[in-house]
Amino acid sequence: MAAETAIDIPLPGGGGPVGETVVDVPPPADGGGEAASGGVLRSGAIMAIGTLVSRVTGFLRTAVIVAALSTGLLANAYNTANTIPNQIYDLLLGGILTSVVVPLLVRAKERDRTYGEQYEQRVFTLAVIGLAVLTVVAVIAAPLFIDVLAGSYKGDQRHIAVMFARFFLPQIFFYGVGAFAGAILNTRNSFAAPMWAPILNNIVVIGVGGVFLAMASGKVDPSSISDTEFLVLAAGTTGGIVLQTVALWPSLRRVGFRWRPRLDFRRGEVGQVGRMAGWTLLYVVATQAGLAVVTALANRAGDLGHAKGLGDGYGYTPYFTAYQMFQLPYAIVGVSVITALLPRMSRFAAEGKVADVRSAFSSGLRLSSVIIMPAAALMLVLGPEITTVLFAHGNTHASDALVIARVMQMFAIALVPFSTYQLMLRVFYSFGDTRTPALIGVVSVTANIILAFAAYNLLSVKWIVVGMAGGYAVTNAVGTFVCWLVLRRKLGGMDGRRIIGGHLKLLVAIWPLIGFAYAVHAVADAALGTDTLGPALITLVVGAGGGGLLYLVFAKLLRVDEVQATIATFARRLPGGRR
């Protein structure tokens, strides 16, 4: 599932001249302090609501696809092929490239408004050409990608995976155009449409999964899938991405952006992009190497399980599905906060206001942790109920859902360090520094590869992908620790007292949630069992609802300001709320 970006607050004048942008509006008097966190909350709330709807429909999409394909050989081929464009988007275009482009666009508009708009046109043209070339090369190299990521695939499974990849790889172009559109709109203080556009993609894929379920009679594997069933899955999946990207174009026009292809770069501009992109390329190569190792080992684990008669549910699909679950809290909160903060931090960095960058980072980290920490706790305690409710349908059994739950529980441990790590990387990008994140990324990826090999060679088949998820948690903890040490020197401190103090309060407030949710799980499991939909759903609703209320009560008693501010901000956006 692709990472989200942001868009769409119409400016006065409709399609006329561009109004004030984020770089045109002067910063608040206290820079990146608490007033700034209020602005982040307001912008983040707009994006978080859209992302919440997007991710809920995304979960429905994942649930339908898992129900249709189960977790066996066909599902592994589909998900492995779909991983290629998705990961390029997540790691290069959706996250890193926009993190490079946003600071460049901000600095260009700080220099001169007219020059900044011309610079947008030039960089956008360069991106479109580069994406087109990259997409053509990727489609040609589809068999190579499959052999690298799933060298254990043979016969029909390899053939169908290559065919899926050839249909899916054109998504790279549309992901990239959408990511760049989001970068342009973010610099114009437009934060809604790309948070809502993925909903269109989710609806399309939900329909695709439903049609496939209606067409298929029982479980389908690579040797029995018909041409029509294949085309429904392949063309429908890519069609959803095309629709998602095309839907962003009206928002670009509404904020005054008109693309006019031009390559009249001024002296030094291409070099500036190249220097930043060069280090980004190192980061991507390192991360893709780690991804290739993990994907290949997870696919081999699935083949081992199949060969030993343990079933097909211990390979890449449980890992891939659990990763989508793990991404939900970060996407709703972390991405929203990052997207709102990056233009702000880039402006402060361009003006030399290091203290304001530090304060903005501190506020963003504390705000995102308000939801990410309890979400991680609920995933850890109620993981089996979550996956049973979502995935134990159609061709997927409760035992398959339990494997997904175990992997997700390991990922839950990674959620807080992962979110912190991602936010700290954006601090470097706000200064135009892509070198440091690339070097830190090499350290983190090396740790991830070592731990993935250790899990594959030391654990039994049933626990290999669970161990890989645990290695991912350790990897992000390493990245967070290294980033903290480097940023502390760069920023002259990290506002550690408020960050650590706020997180300790949240940690105390979470324990009543954990205790209540675990008690509900234990009682329901003993009385009814939680491996069927009804009991699992009741346990999930009661455990998460009651635990969430206890968390809010204790957070209020502990005077966690970010929790109270978040509740007030969202309450004002509800019907009848005071604005």
C-alpha cells in the first residue's frame, strides 16, 4: 500500500493567480514553539482525517485481497510483484524524493516568487522524463526483479509473478507524478486531496477482489488461474493507481499550477538536484538491497513450509500483510505531521533559525506519539483479534490470520522507533542534507540484513517471518539512536527534557489500556475462544474501546498537553464543533 501525501485547500480566485503559500506566509512570532504546534495540529488534523478514511478503506482492500487469494503461492506471486512499484514509491518517490524536492522548492520561492514557479516547471519536467525512462526500463527488467526478489519461484508461479510485475511496474510513473504533485501542493499550503485520492484506488481494488471472488470457484493457484481472472487482478490493480493520480490534477489547477514543459535549467540547478539525489540514490540502493534480501528470504521460508507440508501461510504474504497493518498508525498521524512540518522546518532552516527547527521537531514528535504509542500497544495485545476480524474470510483460514497476527505484533514493537526515525530524517532534509540520512540508512539496512539472515538460519519455519519482523524493530531502534546522536550535535540539543518527559507520561497512561485490553482478551479467549469472527469482534471492540477511554482519562490526569490539544482540535472539526 502506498504511502500517503497531502493536498487541496482551494485558494481564493479558483483557477486564477496563486494566493499566499506556505513560504509566503510569515512564521508565527514564536517560530517553532507551541503556536507552531497548533498550526501543525490544524494541518495534521485535515490530513489525518483523510488518511484515516484512506487507510480504513485500504484495510478493507487488503482484507478482500487476502480473502480472495489467501496466503499461498498465488498470493505470494501477486504481492511480490506488487511490492516492486510500491517500494520504489514508498522509499524513493513517496517519501525520500518529496523530502528532497520540498526544501528545494521552498528555497526557490524564498529567493523569488516568479523564479520559484519557473523552477517548479523545470524540475517537474525533469521528473516526468526520468519517471518515463525508469518505468520502461523496469518493465523490460521484470523477470530480473522477480528472480532477485523470489529466486525460489519455479514454473507457473514464476511465470505468473513476471506477468503480474509487467502489469504493475507502470505504476511507478503514476506514483511518481502523484508524489511530485503532492510536493508542489505542500509548498502551497494545500493539505487534503492526496490524502483522499488513495480512497479511489482502494475502492477500485476492493471491487477487483470482489469480482475475482465471484468468478473463482474455490482457492486458485498459479497453475489454475484463468486468463480472465489474471486480467481482472492485474489490470484492475494498476487501474486504481492511475485513477488515484489523475484525481490529483484538478487540485493542482485549483491552486494555480499549470505545467508547461521546460528544461531551461539555470547554471547550478541541475547540479543542486543531482547532489541531493545522488545521496538519495545511495539511500535507496541500500534500502532496496535490504528489501530484496528480506523478500527473498520470506519467499524461501514460504517454500520451505510448503515443502514440509506445513501449509502455504508462512512466507512473504503474512509479512507483507502485517507490514500494511503496522503502517496504519504511522500513516494516519506520522505522515500527516511530517507533511505539515517539512515545509515549516525547511523555511526555518533556510532562515538559519535552528532553535525553531528543534522546537518544531519536538512538537511534531510529541504530537505523533499521542496516537502511535497506544496504537502500538493495542496491536501488541489484540493482534489475533484484529487479524481474525480482518482476514479470516473467504479462502483464508483462522490459522493463516494468526500467523499474520504474530508478525504484526513484532512490527508493533517497531512502531515508535520507526516513526521517530522517519521524523528525524526529515529534519536533515529540511537543511538540504541528504548525505547524513544516506549514511545512517546504510548502517540500519546492514543491521536489518544481518538479522534477517539470522532469523532464516536459526528459527524454525513457522517463526522465520516473525523473527524478520523482530529484526526490523531492532533495525529502527538502531537508526533512531544514531539519528538522535547526530541531530543533537547539529541542532545544539534535542529538547530532550520535554520529549522524554512527554513520552514517560504517555507510557504511564498506556498501562491501564494494556491491562484492560489483555483482561478482555484473556476472559473472552477462555470463555468463547477468539479464533472466529463474532467473539474476536466483540473482544476487539470492548478491549480497544474500554482501553482507549482509560488511556484518555489517565493522560488527562497526567496533564499530557498534546492529548488534550489533539482532542480539542478534532472535536472542533466534528459537526457542531466550535472552530
